[in-house]
Amino acid sequence: MIVFTGRLARRKFRLDLNVLFAPSPTHPARRLRRVNQQDGPPKPMPDPAPLLQGDWSDNGLALKLLWINLLLMTTAAISLGFAHAIIPSAVDSGTFSRTASRFRPFLYVIGTIAIVIALIIAYFIIDISRGWIEDIYPRWYQ
């Protein structure tokens, strides 16, 4: 059972007449609990709003940024993998000469920059998507 307490419960369900409150046996008498009341089957969610031209352009931009993010994360994984695992192991085993160790700092920098850019792009993807998802599914943000 879900327990809602105090003013937040009264404010949250103020307009919903189907929600009843009763004193909670586990909390002080001044607190309220939601009484589980079924008035039949759950009501279906209304159909989502259609996408407009601006929504489609935002979707396209978000998808392009997702592909760029995939490439950046692949670049980061490969460069950090080579810098941290493959080059030291190959130098120790004699497969690569000692001069190959000079590339490790550059690969670390490339991997770190790729991760930072990917995180910034992920923020922009979330920011772009939040607007049109809220327009399509307004009940989700209530």
C-alpha cells in the first residue's frame, strides 16, 4: 500500500475525488494514508498527440547526435584501451619497441576529450528530447 502523508498528500490529491484517505495504523493520527479503491478497470491513457514539423526536426537532430555520441564513445574506448592495456602489454612482451610508449599520453588525451564531448552531447540530446516528449505525453509530466 502506498502511504502519502501530511500536506503533500492533501495537496496532491485535492482535485481527485476518487482517492480516499484514512488514519494510518503505523503513523500518528495526524498523518493520512491512501485507501486503495478500485472503481473498475484502469482508465486507458489517451492517444499521444501527433508530431509536428518542428518535432520531426528535433527527432532528427537527436538521432544525429546519438550517432555522433556512438562514434565518440567508440573512439574513447579504442584509444583508452590501446593506451592502458595493449601498448604496455605489447612493449613488455617485445612486440612493440619502447618508442611506442610515446603515443600513450596522446591516446589518453584523445580518449578523455572524446568522453567529455560525448557527455556534453548527451546533455543536449536530453534537453532536445525533453520538450517534444512532454508535448506528446503531457500526463507523464504531471
